Amino acid sequence: MTRNNDSNRSDGWSNWFRCLDEDDEEVTDIVNSAVRITLIDNANQIEFVSSFTLQKWREMGSTISHCKKLQELSLEYIPGGMNEEVVASLFQAEGPYDFPLKMLSLEENRLGAGGIAALLPFLKSRGEVYNLDLSNSTLGDEGALLIAEALDTGRVRILSLSSNGVTVKGLSRILASQHARHLERVGLQGNCLGRAEIDAIAQFLRRDDTSLEFLCFGDTDMDVQYRFDADWV
């Protein structure tokens, strides 16, 4: 089957994103050369993206699904956020994905549990994703439970879930996931962590197999062994 190599920068969607190679140079052949794709940091450009139709998101998804080298996809602060339909259009292209994606950031897009549900098949298929940033995504515990499901089949080492309204219910499920022992850095700031949540974290840290090195639940990263010494662990 011949694929639609939609790599021409005049195709529409790519004019509003930075598509870069290993040397952070702009590329025109997105499919064969793009290593990192990120939204152009310009008010006029960003405003245009907010008017993208679902068809435009599908076109973008179709192109990136054929990328050979894509390692980083940063779609942060999309005006109006990314609802379930947008996520499904972008991340459910037909056929397998070719790229070796390592980092996915959808920060500040108000995905909600519905958006995560639409993203879940993609996350499960990309077992090599190392860094996952879903900060400020209005996930709640329902979304956190879905993230835990994705962790069961993936290799995420860096997980950012700040400001998502996650409580002990969602946090406990994440920490109980099959892959949780491999987490190295976790961002939980802005989730109003109380005693129940802290106790769940302390219980996780008592495990002999945890790899966690840094945990952020305030304004700064703290070394876990320093933060959780005699008081909680």
C-alpha cells in the first residue's frame, strides 16, 4: 500500500508548527527528517491553530504517523484546549506509527478523562515513551486511573501530572501499576495533596524495587530520600 507522504510544508498544518531535525534546524521533509515538532510560540500563529478543524487535526495526525525519526511531540497550550474529538483525530491515524517517540507533552490542554480515554490506545502502542507531560489537563481521578492503565504497558520514567485534581484514589492506582517501580521523576504539585495522598506515596517509597529519585509536590523538585526521611517513610 502506498502511503500519503504529506511532508510538504505548504500542506497547511505544518506552517503553524516548528518541525526540527537533530540540529534544531527547520525541515521541509517532515516524514523523513523531523525529530521534534512543537507549536510555534507566536500569538498570531497560536490563535490560528485554535481554529483548526477536525479534518486539519486528522491531516496532521496522518503525517506524523508516518514520521521515521520523530522523538519529541510538544503540543502545549493549544487555545481552547484539546477535547476528546481533537485527540482522537490527531492520535488515531489508521495503520501503525513508525516513529520512536520518547517525549509527549500535552500540557495545559484541558484534556479531561475523555481526552485521556481517546489518547489511551496511542499510549499503549508507544511503549518507548519515556517522558509524559499531562500537567494542567483536568484529569481528575478518572483520568489518573486511565494513565495507570497506560503505565501498565509502557516505559514512562518521567511523569508530570501537576494541577489535575488527583486524589488518593487515582494516585494509589498509579503507584500500584506494574510499571510504577520504574518511575524516576513524578510531578504532583497543585493537586492539594493531603495526609492520605502522602501516606500512599510513603507506602510506595517503602518498596525495595522503586527507582523514584525526584518527586515534586510543591514549587521545587526535592530529592526523595531527603524529603521522605524519618517522618513519613
